[in-house]
Amino acid sequence: MKDYKSVYLPTITFISAMGGLLFGYDWVVVGGAKPFYELFFDIANSPAMQGWVMGSAILGCILGVMVSGSLSDKYGRKPLMYTAAVIFIVAAVGTGIVNNLSIFIAFRILGGIGVGIASNLSPMYIAEVAPAEQRGKYVSLNQLTIVIGILSAQLINWLIADPVTAGEDILSSWNGQMGWRWMFWAGGVPAVVFFFLLFLIPESPRWLGSKNRFEKSNKIFTRIGGTEYAEKQIDVLKATNAKNTEKINYKMLLEGNMPKVLLIGIVIAAFQQWCGINVIFNYAQEIFSAAGYGVSDILFNIVITGVINVIFTIVGMYTVDKLGRRSLLLFGAVGLACIYAVLGACYYFQISGIAVLILVLMGIACYAMTLAPVTWVVISEIFPTRIRGMAMAVATFSLWTACFILTYTFPLLNSGLGAYGTFWLYGIICVLGYLFIKSQLPETKGISLEEIEEKLQKK
């Protein structure tokens, strides 16, 4: 294995992965602000409106994904990352300023557009700059920054919120009037940092190569792995371009074996959401309240879940290139199914407190080292370079559509089936996900993107 000692590769992958940090922060900050803005906007007793406010950002994600795929294939990966950074800044400021629910939702949708662009572009960019034998680790760095963003939001929510005393009128308190605003505003700081750091990274060398701009592509590959490495990558790109002379369009997604490859990406992306773990981040208040915890304890428990999330994401980063993508996804599906079975039983038999917290932490740990990072690795590497932007946009569209359905339906499922029935339903979905992955997904660790393309087109 070649030893890539240059700090250049870690630097550019970390900067691009900051899109994931903003994604994670924006995604979870709303959970900590939720008990306060719901009272402020008078929707605390409306499950449907609660679901709409939470789900509105996901509609923005879907819009962001829809525009980012074709635009990134046409104009490059870097301009779209700049766009995401600006959107994050505007959304962070705007969400905290407003006093009108409709405008609040509009800014949540805008922030979601930034999340959609970042979730599509950051892992794609990293997959295109990272060497084959280290691609899993580097793409997983995007997931690490996502969970760092999640933990940052959880910590900031906990630190900003004043302790809630018994009998206190939360609506008229500092939390109810200003605290939730500062939670959103804080997200503007890393967005500004991300915008300026983007000046330090190059365009994707594989995208440049796909446009026959080999001189620029060669310089970037040389900085990553040296002259010999660069020459090899350029030769592979030239050979790939020679085979693919057709003008890029969406019809290419339906040619040859692409529909089957696309289906794998779509299902795995949707499964990452429908496995259900993300409701713990978005609806932690309801989940821990049902387990007998008060508001202050809930905010602290949310921080604990964030710490576990970071720790086990790091575990996943260092196992994905050793154990492989397929085996980790299978382990995650089985593990979550078992945990949900027990967690549902706890709610059914009204077992509360520490037992529920431990099971929730086990679920997060299992997800963080398997489905969370590995899904992004798989959907960033299974599609051909020339149409990777479009194809990955379709898979990411599937992910965020599934996420919207998950987020919007949880209050309704929780009300109709109870917490136990809801988690048992997620367990059944995990079993179905296991069966699909076992039958359809080949192993892709340790081989180049071009070799993966050839392997899947023949499968």
C-alpha cells in the first residue's frame, strides 16, 4: 500500500467535509430549540404542525439535491460548495431573527437547501480526491464532521438554555424568547469559516479529467500522491473518457446496467433513514420524556448521545477499509433490529429511566459505526465518474425523501402505535434492509472508482 504522507490530502478532505459539519449542526440544532420555539409559535399541541416544521427543512434538502447533481456535473464540485456555505450563513441568521411561523419555516427550507447541496457534494468530492485504498476512511471523515456538527449543536443547545425550574413559564422565560434564537445564530460561525476555507481547496481532479482538463488534474493528483500516482490516474481517466464520448444527460441513468446500480444506491440511501435512528436526534424530547426524563435531563442526555455518536463514527472510519462496506452494513442492520426489539419491549412494559438511555446509546453506537458513514461511502463510489453528480443526486434525493417521511410520520406513528410499536416497525425495516444488502450489494473496498464502475456494469 502506498504511503500518502502529504498533509495536502487530509487538509482538502477536511475542508470539504466541513459541509458535513454544517449539515449536522443545522440538522440537529432544531431538536434542542424545539421545546422553546414550539411554545413561541403556539404549536406545542399540534403534532401535524410539529411534523411540518421539522420536515420543512427536509423539503429544502430535496430541492438542494435536485439542483446540485446536474449543476455539479456541469460546473464542478467547488462552486456548489461555495453556494452551500452562503446559504448556511443566510439561513442561520434568518431563522433566529423571525417572529412569524411562516417565515421561520421559509428559512428552515432555505437551510435545508444548503444541507442538500452539502450532503451531495462533500462526500462526492472526497471520493474523487482520495486514493482507492483509503477512500472509505476519507469519505467517512464526512460522516465524522456530520456527527461533530451534531454534537456541537447539542452542546451549544445545552449551554445556551437556562436551567428549567419546576413550575416555570417557559414561554415567557429567556429560553422561550431568546435562547432558541441563539441556538440557530451560532450555526453561522462555522458557515463563515467554511466559506473562507474553501479558497484553499482545488476543484475535483476527476471532474477536471472528465472534462479533458488533464493538465490541471495532473497537478492536483501529483500533490496528492506523487508523479507516478498522478500519471496512473490520468491514464485511467483518459481511457474512461475514450469509452464515454456521449453527451451527458439524464437518459444515461437508464442505460445498460445503470438502473440496477441506481436502485442499489436508492435503496441503501433510503434505508439509512428508515432504519429509524435519526428520530432520536430530532425527537429526543418525546423519546426521553416517554422514558420519564425532565427537560434539563433531556438536554444533558442529548449531549451524551452526541458523544457516543462521535466516538463510534471514528470506529467506523477505521474499520470501513478493513472490514469492508457490505459486512458493516449487514452488521448494522442486524444490530439495530435486535436493539429496537428490546427498546420497544421497554416502552411496552413501561420500563423507563437508565435502561432506555442505555438502549438508545447502543442504537446510536451501532448506527454510527455502520449505516451512518458506510452509506455515504457506498453512494459516493458506485456510480460512473461522468454522471456521478446526477446519479448521486438521485440517491441523495432518495435519502432525504425517506428522511422527510421518517421525520414527518414519527409524531403520528408515536401517537397511533405508541413508542413501542414505532420502534418495532423500524426493527422490521432493518430486517428487510439486511436482506436487500445481502442479496444485491457487492464489496467495493480497496478498488478504484473506475474499477468499481467496470465491476458493477458487468454485474
